[in-house]
Amino acid sequence: MKLSKVILTGAVGLVSLSLAACGGGSSGDSSDGSGKGSSGQTVFKLAFNQTADHPQYEAGVALGKKLEEVTDGRYSVKVYPNEQLGGQADVIQNLSNGTVELMWVGAPVLEGFNSDFIVFNLPYMFDSTEAQGAVLSNTEALESLYHSIEDSKGITVLTGVNAGTRNIYNSKHPVVTPADLQGMKIRVQQSDSQVAMIEAMGAIASPMNQGDVYSALQTGVLDGAENNEVTWDALKQDEVAKYYSYTKHLMLPDYLLMSTKALNKMSEEDQAALLGLIPEIQQIANEGFAAFTQSSIEHATSIGAEFNDNVDIEAFKTLTQPLVDSALSGNDTRQALYQVVQEANAAYPAK
């Protein structure tokens, strides 16, 4: 069943129920792993690779409670944080075969399944979080993209949410212009496009596993890295790289994925119930991340971190624009998605 059709037809009739949902809960997994609770309720497993204090965990819990309400107890969701169901590669495979029903995943992962997802991962793509939210919830414009890996991977994309804005931080000094990055060794994700982006911005790209970054910053192997405030503070990297500069070069989404097999097993009524809840779950995740970001900023400030808003963003944007042009060139699908983004940017400009 198409996401846009289900959400449009199901959301109106379900919104009062979803807003009223405040109790219940899953009956738990069965001992035989069938996903059936003791009362015959189907409990979807939602895999998550971060902690239980993350807003996406809370959004998943809310989804379970609300889904139980709107399906009269036929379905619920249990969230498994901290990679309890395995690493991302294993969970993706289990999602494909239907033994795990739901997961949160970072945007770069989906590029490996359909390269058109790259549009939302390009430098300076979104002018504001509001613009990003408008695009990711535009089920009509994104319908083909969100269904594009069903045949190849057995996975349906339910929605995308804000996962912060990535900026440069380092142990040396504030970054104002590209000249301030010259000679700096900056950690990036192990991705060719991320390497190209940081080098275009003027730094020396140093791909590295996240678990090695703190010690590398501490010992001077790295001068800095790029990430959002939440990750920078949660991993204590603000202790060894206190200068956080708002280059705002990336606004990567996270996606809520569902096993297509599990979705198709639901009746049309229950699919409508589930998908009708998605806009509210997206809102819960987005608002939660904004609050999480603010608390991270406050904690980092309390331990001596320094924030710099005086960044020549246009200079960095100009340097990275060729990467955007190359990714979009000659691809009608990506050009169409880019146009959707530009319309949202016009409606929700940077503040």
C-alpha cells in the first residue's frame, strides 16, 4: 500500500486517537521469537544503535503506545537500544527478511541501496531544520524514493527526521573562513564523499572510526572533527576539542525503516493506523532532538567549550558547490528531489 495514500486517508480519522494515546504498552516478545505477545498481540521489534536517553528511542516508545491504542491492541512496538539486536549490517539483513520489523538508521546507509538518497546528504542542501522537515514529510514528492528499495532489499522507508546539523570543532581556534582550516587534520566518516567535502572546505580529511576520535584528539593525531553538538558532547570530545564553529555544512537525516514483509502482513486498516501515526512520531523525534541539542550545548558550555557563530558560510558553500553540481548532473530523479528542497528552502529560509 502506498505511503501517501495511507497517510492521507488514514491520518484524518486517526489523529484524535493518536493524540489521545497515553497508556498501554507492549505485552512483550514471546519466548518462541514469533513476535506474538501472550494475548496474541504482535510486537514489532525496533532496533536502535544509540542509548535510551536519545529522542529517537522516546519516539519509538511513543509509536508503540499509540499503535497499540489505534489498532485496539493488535500491534505494539518494543524498542531495543544500544545495538541489542546487533550492528547495523546485521539489522538491515534481518529487516529485509522480516525477523526485525523496524529500525532507525543514518542517512548514508541508504545511499548504498539507492544512490538517489545522496541528494539529502549533500553539503548545504537544507537552509533550515524546518525546510528539511517539510521535505522529509512530503510523502507525495518522496513516495517513489521511500518505496525504491522494497524490491531489492524488502525495506520501506516510513519517514525521515532531523539528526542535527554537523559543524566543525577543533582543539586550536575558532573557524571563521576556509583559511582557518588549512593544515588541520579533521576526522570524517569513512566515506569518499565526506573526504571530498572536508578537503574542499580546506582541511586535511582523516577518515576514522568514531571510537578512536577522542584519543586521537587528545594526542594530537587529529586537530578536530565534524559532527552535531549532541555527539560531540555525548562522546566527551568537547573536553579535548573545545572550539565549536557553526559551519553548518551538513544536515543529515535519520530514517525510520520498516520491513516491507511485516508491513504487507498487516491488514489495510492496521497499515492505515500505523502510517497515520507517522507524522506525529516524526514531530516527537524532531522536537526531542532540538531539546537534546540545547541540553548538550549547555553542558559543553559548563565545561569550558566555546561556540563561534561568526562563520563565513557563503565561502564554504561556494567551495563545496561543485560536489553538489556533480551529484545532480544528468540525473532527472535527483534534479526533481533537489527542486523539492529548493521550494522548501524558499518557504523556510535560514533564521
